[in-house]
Amino acid sequence: MKSVFKKEIILNALFIAILSALSMLVAIGISGGDTIEITYSVGKTIKLDLLLVLRCAFAAIMFPAAYIACLFIFKPSGNAPAVSRKNVVLFCILAVFGAAAYIAIVVLMTNFGIATPVSFLFATIIDLVYFLLVFKLYFEEKTYSNAIFWEVFRFAIVGLIAAVFDFSASFAVQFAAFKNVEGWYVTLVATACGFLVGVVINYLLSTYMVYKAAKSDFSKSFKGIAVFVALSVVGLMIGIGLQYFLYDFLCVSVGVTFLSYPVDFVIRTLVVMVYNYVSRKLVIYR
């Protein structure tokens, strides 16, 4: 058993190292492309190089696809992948989020002055580790594992998906619906809109994907849904408080430039995510 596990680690590390090194070649010659600027916080913009985005999209598809092919062919874990239509569909959905994260990582790193090849290398390593875990989740049946690691990982995936929709909704309200408008009520409305979108997605995915070890169907009852919403509202209050303190007060009023809108969103999302996992595990999905 130990020898199989050791072989799995060595093979996966080898595949990730080779593909990550090759990803640096994709970054060669990226310069002088058309750029657009996107406002992401008060007085802050980020440059989006269209050629860079295209190269990122290519790398985000090619390297994970090559890695997944290696996993199917060489079977590092020693187990034959369990393929079904449902698992393939779910894997592909999560693959889209992985590709989007790949592009976001490279764009952010290059905007902060990090060399493009290094950005591609780092993004590829992170992305391939993500794909390995998702592969094991759906093709090695870890979706049904009651082990705490896989439950937390499933929760993190659900949190990522809900956070993307939450951020998209709140960002659109903050910087599109209330463009050039500042005030505490803008943060309140934007955060609440993101919450409403995120909580629906979070409930459905948490109930039917994350907490496989739940011993009752309480979460699917009307009372269970009401408790879920109530706990989520508490999380919303925590999120609004953190967002106001970090963004409206520290970033806008005090001038702490590091605390831009995306940074504040990540901080509050992580805090609320920990609260959500613990509260739901203790109260709903026992």
C-alpha cells in the first residue's frame, strides 16, 4: 500500500513538474498586444493584455488536458478511473472554473510586476494540483468519501463556485449599477445582492454535494432550509461588517491602498467560509 502511494506521489509530481516547466514556453514572446483597462477598486485599474489572455486560455486548456490524459493512461493511484456521464459533466463544469482561475492568477501576477514565465509556471502548478484533486473527486469516487479532507475540499469547491457568483453580482452592483457613487449603503446593497445569488447556489451544492456523511434529511426539510438561510444571514452580517471596515473605512476613507475591493472580498469570503462550514456542520448536516 505504501509503495503504491509513494509511486502515486512520484508520478504526479513528475507530471506536474514537466508540464509546469513547459508552460513557461507559452509565455515567450508576449508583448505589445492590445490592452484594456478595468476598474476594480476606487481609483484603481488593472490592464488586461488580450494576447496574454489568449495565451492563458490556451495554456489553461492544454496543460490540464495533457495531465488528465496522463492520469487516465498511467493510473498513478493504481485504480482504474470510474467514468460516468454525470461525473464527466460535473468535472467539465469545475474545469471551467479552473481555467478562469488560471487566467486570473497570471493576469494578477503580471500586473504586480512578476515575470510572465514565472506567472505561467506558478499558475500551472496551482491549476494542475486543483485538477488532480477534482479528478480524484469524480473519477476515483472521492465524492462519496466521508473523510474530513474530502468533505472540506468539496466545501471549498462549493465555496469557490458560490463566491464567483457572489463576487460577480456584488461587483456589478458596486461598480456598474452605482458607478462613481460612494456611500455605506452602496456596500450594503452590493453585498446583499451577492449574498442572495450565492446563498441559493451554496444551499443546493452543499446539500447535494458536500455533506455526504449527514445522517438525516433535515437539510432538505422546510425547517432545515429556514435554518440554513438564518445561518447564512448571520454570515451575511459578518461579511457586510468586514467589507465596510476593510473597503469603505480602511481603503476609501483611511487610504490603505493595499486593501482594494478584490482583496477585501477574498478576506471576508475566507472568514465567512470558515463560519459557514463550522455552523452548518454543527447545526444542519450532523
